[in-house]
Amino acid sequence: MNPMERFTTYFQGSTQIWMITLLLAVFSFLPVFSTSTSVWMHMAHIGLGLLIALGAHRLPYRYYGPLSVMLLWISLGLLTFTIAQGQTIGGANSSRWIYVLGMSFQPSALANVVLMVFLARKLAKKEGEWAFKASIKTLLWPIFAVCVLVLPANFSTTALIFFNSMILLAVGGYPMKHVGKIFAAGLIFLALFISVAKAFPEAMPNRVDTWMERIDTFFGGGDADDTYQTTLAMTAIAEGQITGMGPGRGLHKHFLPQNNSDFIYATIVEEYGIVGGTFVLLMYLWFMLASVRVARRAPDLFGRLVVIGLSFSISLQAMINMAVAVNLFPVTGQTLPLVSAGGSSIWMTCLAIGIILSVSRGRGDGEKMDREAEVANAQELETLHTTEDVF
């Protein structure tokens, strides 16, 4: 068995998506090692993430629909528990994490993946027209439930989950007039939430004020302390120029908060220049195009919607992270998928990629059937020939 055959035995499905995943995973060690002493922890997170992707892509994707129903309730339970018992990590002033087997875990990352699969299942099974009131009970309630539970601790993640859901609804055939109603309801709820938080600040200390300060800073307000992160990130990017200062030679990373997670893209550009920054950007664009290819070849609507929902979620998060680093977007706290240090983000990104690869297994790159199907067909042909010989 040659190396390529051995590779395709274990890494089935879209070769392009596997290549992107492995390239980003390997590349991530450079900025993480440069900015942190926890490279061994990052290696463990990446290793476990790849194992999750391997396991997830071997499970036929039709099973993820029923699984999403059970996992949705588990996600809602974890989010509820997080509000009451969540942890504050790394000085963050919000409770977004819980500890599972001694490791920190962010339930909102799991909820995002599960919600995309759940919505894809419901949209694919629907026959006939959607009635808005009826769809609240069958389709929309998980969106509201997840967003309500995530919002008190993390506005940017709530906004991403909500926006990803709206995109999937629109692509899945849900009437645009109803999508508009949901947007309006979301804005009204957000306004009410902010009003209540302002009236009772002890219930959610500093959260709404933090959001407002970040938005105000982005539009030119705030003092030197408020603009410290973005100013230092922009300075690091400017120092990188075309080819960068070289691996490990960046200076501003030592003073930049969250230099191996939220602002890791600034570190990448400082040390690898526009060349390195463009490489990372193109990898995520390639991932989105490869995912569109997988979606177009999916054998059913459920597969297409799952791929679109999950791939768009990953790509949008990556674009927002990079946009924050170059000051095109307010600070959000979103990590760079597969590149930033951290456990939950890497694991759930790999789970999403594994599900996308599961959809691609039937028709991966080159229109190849997956290996299990080939073995089954060979066995059927052998049985047919044996039967013909008997008669």
C-alpha cells in the first residue's frame, strides 16, 4: 500500500478539506509557540481535535440529524449550568466556561455546532409552506433558547449564532419575510436586555458596559487604555511589512493581550508579514470554496444544509477575528479557528469539520465513492458472479 492509499484509508472524504485542516493545524504551532510556553497543551488540544474529526467523519452523516436532538438538550443544560456555575478564566469578567474532567470547556461552542445540524434537519424534513407561528414551536425555539442563554456572558458569540442561523434559514427555504420578523424580534429583545441590564447592573456586572465601550472605541471614542489592544495590534501589523520580522522575533506580542488567541492574527502578520497574513486568509477562503463544492455534491438537502451551516460558521468566525486585528471590526473575543490556542474552539471546529467530511465521503474529490461503499459493491459483484456460475 503506497502512502497515498494509506492516507485515503484513514482520511476519507474531501482531500481538499483534509489538507486545509492539517495545514492550519501544523501552522498554528508557529504563532502559539512564539507567544506562549503552553505549546505542549496546544499539541494536546490539536491532537484531540484531529481525533474528534477522524471519529466524526467515519460516522454516516445521516445519524447526526437524530443525534442533534439529544445533543441540543444537553447543550441547553450545559449553558444553563454555565450561567450558574461558570468559571472566569484568564481574567475575563464573564462566566463562559465550565470544568469537565479538569479541563475548561465553553458550552456555547458545542451549542453552535449542534444548532446548525438541528436546523438543517428540520429544514430538510419540511414539506410545504412554513407558517410563522407553527415554526416557532418546531424550528425557531432552539435559536431563541441558545441565544438567550449565551447572551448574558458573550454578546459576540450570540450575534454569530443568531446570524449563522438566519443565513441557514434563508438558504434552507424558510420565507425571507419570516426571517425579517425574526431579525426584528431579536433587535427588540436585545434592546430590552440592555435596558434591564442597565437598570440592574449587579445582575450582570460590566457586561453591557464592556460591549458599549468596545463599540465606542471602534468609532473613535475611549481613552488610551480602551484603545490599547487595537493600537498595539495595528502597530504589530505595521511592523510586519511584507515578509515579517521572522519566526519568534516579534516584539509587540510580549505586550499584546490575548496574543495567542483573540489577537493571534496580529502576531502572525508581525512575524510573517503580509505574505503570512495572506496565506492564512486564503486558507479560510479555500476552505469555504471546498465546502461549497462538497455541498453541491451532497446526495440530499440535509447534507447540503449541514455543510453550508457549519462551513459558513467557521469561515465567518475566522473573518471576524482577522477583521478585529486590522481594526475593521470592534473587539469581539472570537478566536481564529484551528490556529488560536484553546481547547473548546479547536475541538468544536474539528467536530464541525468532521461532520462536513462525513457528508463528503460519498462523493469526495474526484467523484470517488468512499471505501466502505467500494467494498460493499465489490462484495455484491462477487456474490452476483457466484450466483451466475451456479446457474
